[in-house]
Amino acid sequence: MNNVSSFSSEKITADLYPKKFGTSGRIWTIGLIIICIIGAYAYYRQLRYGLVVTEMRDYVSWGIYISNFVFFVAISLVGSLITAVLRLANVRWSTPLTRIAEIIAVSAIVFASLIIIVDMGRPERFYNLALHPRIQSPIMWDVVVISTYFVISMLLLYLPLLPDLQILNSNKNKNSGFQNRIYKFLGSFWKGTVEQFKIANRSILILCISIIPVAFTIHTVTSWLFATTYRPGWDSTNFGAYFISGAFLVGGGAVLVAMYMFRRHYQLENYITDKHFDRMGKIVVLLALLYLYFNINEYLVPAFKMKKPEEEHLRGLFSGKFALLFWFCILVGMIFPMTILLFKKGRRPYLAFIAGVMVVVGAWFKRYLIVTPTLLHPFLPMQDVPESYKHYFPSWEEWAIAMGSLAGALLIITLFARYFPIIPIHETVLEKNEHKDI
Amino acid sequence: MVMAQGDSTKKPARESIIYLQYHLENNRLPYLKIQTKNKSDNGIVTATNIPVTVYLDTDLSKEAMVGQIATDNTGTAIFGIPPSLASQWKGKSAHTFYAHTDASPAFDAASKEVSVAMARLKLDTVRTDETKSVVATLEKNDGGSWVPIPEVDVKLAVRRYGGNVNIGDDDTYATDSTGKATGEFLLSSLPGNKQGTLELVALVDDNDEVGTLESSMMVPWGTIYEYKSDFGKRSLWSTPRRAPLWLIVMAYGCIISVWSVIIYLITRIIKIKKLGKAVRT
């Protein structure tokens, strides 16, 4: 592996320039599009026949749609972690990861918004939320915060992209006509003057400062959707911190996965190095420990008291019908990846990638466990209701829509990487020059 | 599956039941409360819209038929004794009511009878300097004169929205040899209406001899309660325009401050764009 500081600017530009899909890229993209189409068809059926095509009933009225929503909101927090926190802490090694983190954040927040609309029985009435906002409702707060976070994330993706757009605009012969039109529209005005850089850098700094409280708010408010409801498993003052720590963990895991995939398929070994995996792995260990701490708080303290209404819910998780999933989430979502990443060998790219996959998969099911078992354990006994009300397993339409939304988020990331440099070219060149100067 | 289908073709065993209760409120016109229910393997289920024929004193005699009524959607019917039966009613000290239903797809043929002695329940209060008591007197008609009925449990209570609140520690008070049941009123701080009025209730519930008797009276024994509507107040559960001020200030304060930053940043992008155009020109 070569040191980037020895590379010429031209080589860096050539290495990081957006590339056409290879065979695997095409198969991957077509696969994602097919999953999206199946999801769209399932949603058409839901619109046509109503929410009855789902398995959600009177008790479980939030199924995998809301689990998926919480997952998307969680994963979107990675933008603030990698871009803002590390940038403000003057951590320079994270430069190649900033755009990966930001596009994950943007794609996740887009589908978080969409999946909420999917969960609505009458989506055509969505506009009423804007016409008659009820500021007392945490759902309204969530709508406001998600919109705000989306705009800030877009700005944080766009502003650092401007210098790269100048590079893309200056290599018209390398681009298709479609690409040139996009690049021209987005960044033809960027000339790289001192004044432009000054304004852009200052704006990015302001964004980095602003996005942290907004990111904390977005997931805290999402946690309040649950915690402001008096139910076993949700009635917790700890939920905001618990959700945020979980969000940072899944975001970190997602970055590990994305780093590996981009490094491998775009031959970025010189830019996303073993050192990046090593450092990112250490961050994920820290985040896993933090999330484990909050999990112990969330489950052990109520289990110690074992209040009657909580008992059935907790026993269902620890040793009942949700036990397999619960222990899968604890072990595969936290303990195993943390154990792998604790060791230097475990922080090598492939093992770190495996740990990242574990974190992400565990996190998705963890959201399912936060939403569903609580809804199946109301304070009042379930009496005189059809048997189907007492259980929940998503219908094929719900699975198709949920998987379609995940595929959609991946498709946005894939297409972004196809048309824009997934590692900032200008910043990499700049840092190389700084290294030379030193 | 095949077995289940086979079983489902069998007509489930059913027993149709009529519930018949005699009621008298405030010693006025008596009435019958009739309920129709079907008992099967699935439990007891209300049977609705079932016609019931009622007879007085003689069963199934055309002359004794006093009327026909159908149960409503809750399987209940209230049958008032017609004024035309006043002389027949007053002629005897005890009466028997018979209720019958014919067989129908929804209900089998069934019958039920209930015998009651003509009785009355009087309610009064006794107040001393230190105590307030409620006295209920239960008497029955015996050959034209009223005689006390001892050893009958009477509930003494105050009527509230959701039911009755006992006036003291005991659920019921037994009548003595004079037919009186006396209970001390211990609810000294119970809210009444605007004038502090409470409704006292004496209840003999489904007694074998006299049926269900209930009498009530208003007494100024409650504390004065004036309802103050919270409808117009700002609260978390009110309409959007009535949100608490602190919430409005906090929420809109956060929204305005963050969006001010966003708008400022958008103006910065416009500025960058203008600078770029200036370089071009």
C-alpha cells in the first residue's frame, strides 16, 4: 500500500474520479431496483386495499414500518458523528469517510420520511399535518426535526462537494452529457477563489456546530414518541440517551460496511486504509460499550424491580417468545462485534466489515424489539378480541415495503457514488500537500 | 381441517334463558325488566330483538296476558305495568308474573316466572348535632295494611356518576323488627352540586320476596361544588391554538433559531454563486 502523500494530484483525481459500474455494480444496482419495484407493488396493494394487507391490528399498530423508521433515523446520525464531531475535534484521518457518512445520513433520512408516510392509512391527508400542526404532539416535533435534519444533512453533503464539482466540471470529456449537465447545474459557479473558500469553510463550520444538537434532537424526539407513552418497555426517562447511543453504534457499523464495500469495488485501498478500519473499529467498540451500558440500564433495572405490568414484557424478552431475537440483538448486535473489534487483528478490513454487518443487522432487529413486544403487552388484558390481534408477524407486503425502503436507501448511496466522488478529491489533495509541507 | 368442517355443520347445543326482575322505584309504578340470553359452549350471549309475552297471576291464559314486548339491541326490555290493571293490581297483596317466548331461529321457547309481594321502601333522614343518619323502612301489603319486613339487606348509598357510594363502612344494613334499616352518614366531605345537594339512595336488590326496590331523596349534605371548565385553558391536550405558552416559546424558539441558521447558510451559497459569476464575467 502506498502513502497518498507521495501521489500526484492527477493520480489522486484519477483514482477518486467517479467510475462506471462494472459487472458486479450493474448486478447490484439492478438487484436493488428489482427489490424497490417489488416494494412499490406491495405499497400499491396497501393503497388499493388499505392497511388490512398488513398484519397490524388494534394492539400492534406500529409494526416493522415504525421499526424501520427508527432504524433509518438511527443510522442517519452517523453524518453528525463522522462529519461534525470528528471534524470539530480536528480529527484529520476521517476525511475519506466524511462523504460516505453524509450520503448514508441523507439516504437514511429520506427513507425515514417516506416510511412514515407508508405507515399512514390515508397518506393523501398528509398535508393536514402542515395545515393543522399540533405543536403539543411529539409526532409533530419529529416531523419538524426530520425536515430540519434533512436540509442540514443536504447542506453538509453539498458544501464540501463544491470544490470537487469544479474538478468534475473541468473534466468534461470524462463525463457523459447527463453528468456534465448535473455538475454544471450544481457547481458551475464554483471557481475556487479565496473568498469562496472562506465563505464555504465558515459555512461548513457553522453546519458542523448546528448539526450536532439537531442530530441529538432528532433521535431524542424519536425516542419520545415511545417514552411519552405510558407502556411497559417504553416508560423510561433514559430513552433519549439510549436511542442516541444506539444510533451512533449502528451508524458506526454502517460506515465500516460502506468503507469495505467502496474500498473493494472502487479499488480505494490507498485512501481507505487499514488504519481507517483500525480507528473506526475502535470507535465502534466504544459505541458498543456505551450502548451496552444503556441496554443494561434499560433492562436490568426494571427486571430487578419486576413490577407486575413489566414482568410479562420482560420475561417475553429474556426467556419467552422474543428471547431468540433479544439475545441475537444483544450478542450479534453488540457483544460479538465488540469482541472482534477489541483485537487489532479484528480491526482488519474484512473482519471489521463482518463486525459492521453484525452491528447493522442486530440494530435493525433491535428496533423491532423496541416497538413490537411492548405493543403486545398493554396494561389491560387483551379480552374478547380476535386471535390475530394477540400476535404480530409482518405480512409479505410489509416485508416487501421494508426491504424496498432499505434497497432504496442503498440505491441512493450507490447512484451517488456512481456520479460523485465518494472520497473528497479536493480535500485529499489538500491534505497531501499539507503533508508535503510538513 | 376436514374434522373441523364436519363439526362445524353440527348445530351447537343451546339453552335459551329469560331473566325476569320486578322493579319499583320511589314507590311509584312498578315495572318488569326482561332480558333474553342464549347459553352455549361459547358462554352466555345476549339474544336481541326477541318477542316476550307477559302474563299476570295466571299462566298462559288469554285473559291474564298483560302485554307483549320485544327485547332491544342489548337483549333487554322494560315492561311497565299498564294503568288498566290498577284494580287487579290492588286487589291482591302478592302477584306472580309469567314471561314466555316462542321458538325462533334466534331463541328457543322459554318461560320464566317471578312472584313478589306488594311492598314499599321509604327513605328518611335523622339529624342530630353530631351525626346524620339515613333510615330506610321496608313494608309489605298484608290484607290492606302495611307491615314491616325484618331481616332484609338494604343498601344505603349516595348516587354518583358511575354508581353508588356507600354512606358508611357497611355494604348493606339489615332491617329490624320494625322494618327499619339505619346507617350513619359518614361522607362528610363528598362534593354535591352547586347547592351542595346529594342524592341518597336506598336499594333492596333482587330480593326473593319483594323484588328490586329503590327509593331516593335529595339532601343538602354535600360540599358545594362549582364546575370550572378547563376547556378554554392552555394545555398539552387542548387544540393546537391552545398549546401552553412555554411549549410554544420553546418549540418555535428552537425552530426559528435553527432555521435562521439554515436560511443564513443558504444566503451564503447564493453569495458563493454570485462571487463565481463575478469571476466568470
